Amino acid sequence: MAVADRTVDFIEIEHCQEIYRVAIRRVAGARRYTLRVRTANRDVVLTMPARGTVDEARKFAQQHTAWIGARIRRLPKPIPFQNGATIPFRGVDHLIKLKEGSRGGVWNEHQVVDGMDVRVIFTSGTSEHVDRRIRDFLKKHARLDLIEAVRRYSGAIGVSSRRVSLRDTSSRWGSCSASGNLNFSWRLILAPSFVLDYLAAHEVAHLKYLNHSAEFWALVRSMSAQTDSAEAWLTAHGAQLHRYGKIE
């Protein structure tokens, strides 16, 4: 039975006519079964001891279906990149508007509607192109903003990175490898600019201190005056950034 169990990656459980798919994660050091609902991925993960069985995992999950259902219902509603949707861009809400038949790709403008200032991201093409074009637009500006911030902070402390890459990570906003490569979530372009700027300073500081020592934090704060504010913003609102568009 234990050998067969290892071929099972997920189970399905039912509660109030709802079917929940639960991913199974086996951890050698785990001593008990645990459940969590991930906001970014909008999924359920069950962690189980390496010697646990799928039958035990299913029984544990079934006992907590009410909790799973409540947590899933509390997740923020996903907002796809589509015509008429409102998304944040550098922390400011923008309305997506499709201009079918027009040319010019994707661009952002300010408009005055009924005396109110409205920020708009226009996209040309047809409806099936909106998701990809908006995503490409956001990634382009994320890359530009992050490269500029990395260049500025690297020059300030006399270090250099090998490469700046963008990803769609669900658990980390940025990382620095031992070889000097910096990775960031492109979703930082959705956050206020001071948050993206802080993350750039944070990862650049890792080029000098590949740890979270007192010296590291002193360096980060010397570069980014809004370190505490940015950390607080990410704690309070960071998970919300994953509701926009599809997780890649």
C-alpha cells in the first residue's frame, strides 16, 4: 500500500456538493498531517509524513472540508486581463479598454470622464489577444523599472549582478543566487512604485551579504528609506497581486 501511495499526487473530497482537489505533499520530516489553502495558486495542499497513507490523508482532509470551503470562499475573486477589467499599474487602478481594429499595441493614458481623472490601459487587436498583450505590457514595464532600480543601487554600493530575470513566483517576490543572478516577480509592477524599488534594493544588498544579518538590513535601510513601509505593504496586500491574470 505504501508504495502505491507514492504514485498519488492529489485526492478529491466533497463538501456541500462542492468537489475540492487537494494536492499531496510528502515531507520526510513531517510528523502530522496539515492543510493549507494557498492564496496565490488558489489551491489546497495537504502535507503528510513520508510514511503516511493516502487513505489517512483523505480521511484527514474530509474531516476539514468545512474549513477548506470557508477558506476558499474567502479568497479574493480572480480578475482576468480582459476588456473592462480594472487592474493596478504601479499601484494605481487602470481600466483595460480594447480598441479593436486599431494599431499601436498597448499603451496607457489619462482620461477625464464626467470630471474625473481615469487611468486607462488601451490594447489593440481582438479579445483573444487581450490577456497576452496586457501581460507582455506589464512585464515590459516591470523589467524596465527593475533594471533601472538595480542599476542605481548596484552603482551606489559598488556591486554588479550577472542577470536580472522575471518570473511568476507564488511565494517569493525576489531572490539572489550565489552566482549573482537576481530574480523578481513581474507582479511587482502592480504594486506601488516604492514597493518595487525596495525589493530591488533588498536583492542588490544580497550581492554583498547573501544572508539576512544585521549588516544586510542596515545596508538595505541605507538605500531604501521605505523598507518598513514596503514590508508592511507586502504583508498586507502582496497576496492580492496574484488575483490578477492567470498564474503562469
